[in-house]
Amino acid sequence: MKFEATFNSLLYQNNNFEWVSPFILKNKLPFDVFDELSRASKGDLYVDKLVGLFPDQYQIDLKECPLFEKHALSVSDFFAEKCGKTPIFTEIRQNVPYGSSVYVKDLWVNEMYSGSYNKLHRHDGLMSFIIFIDVPYTHEDQVKEEQYIDDPQKVMNGCTEFLDPYTQSLYKLKVERGIEGNMFLFPSWIYHVVYPFKNVDNPRVSMAGNISFDYRK
Ligand SMILES: [Fe+2]
């Protein structure tokens, strides 16, 4: 894929895209892509570790996920087509060689248990994504855990919150059962935090990764 974005008419013809905020694109994964990801085997333990508090993160070998790799680049094409002319993308384009292509740089799986959280962070790369594989709670379950809060909308348990440092806009993504199979793609400079959920036996499983300029050659 070229960063200048090629128009993919097939993608525009389906309705599996939704801008949930000006900088976050939601895409319902095709069944075969989701199935491939769900079957991928866990590799080495990845990045920071604080047992019981930070997510367990395992690398996924992209060789096991060719359908996903192709699909993710198509979605990033769609994203670039819509956002590629905004000032920040224009500035980035001016600082990379003309026609630079991008690739799926990495992919990992996150397993979070009751009480664990993912601290405020950002990824490296150009675009990043989160995919929900298994979410073992509903927002209603979590509201019941916080009975001293009068407004259910204020309950952050299990949610992911995003902050765009350029527009200063915040977006709270309500993560609950039923969100599985959706990918959320956003610029890599978007900060995000995952709040803990409570009192659930099973892990919450998601995948994440980055799409970066290809400087390997
Ligand atoms: Fe992240």
C-alpha cells in the first residue's frame, strides 16, 4: 500500500465502517479474518511486565495471519483516503520519502484479568489498532460493581479512553460483550488507557498492533 492511498472500491461498497470519533475508525472484521486471528498461537511474552496488574502480552507471528495482514492494510488505505489531507498527515508526508509504503509491523495479544489495567501509553508507527477477541462482561455488570456512582455513564470499568494530543479531544470507548470481532484503527500518536474491570473469572482478550512506514529496504 502507498501512503498516498489507493482507492479500494470494494471497501467503500460495504457498510462495515464507522467513524466513532474523528480519529477512530471502527471496522467489523470479515468472519474468516476474525477466525484466523482467534486461532493464532501465542508466542513470546512481550513488553513491560507487572504481574497481575499489567496485561499479559504475547507476540503473534504475522506469518500465521496473512488474511488479517491484507485486510488491515486495506482498512489503513480507507483511513488514509479520508484523513490523509489533514495537517498532521500532510506534515508527516512531507517528512518521509515520496511514495513510502506501509506494512503491518507487529501484532500481539493482550490478556487482562479482573483488576488489571493498561497504563496511559501510545504506540510507535503511523496507525495502530485494537481488536476485541473475547470480552467477558457487560457494562451493566460493571455498573453493579460501582453502586455508589449515581450515573452509569460515569462508570469507567473495562472501558478504553483515548486522547488526541493535537485536537485535545477525548473519546471513551465502552468495551463490553458484543464488541468482539471489531477492529478500531487510530493514528499511533493517540494516547489511550484501559481501565480495570471487576469480579469476572475469565480474561478479557484483545489484540493490538501497528502499521508503520516500511524502512526495512
Ligand atoms: Fe495500546
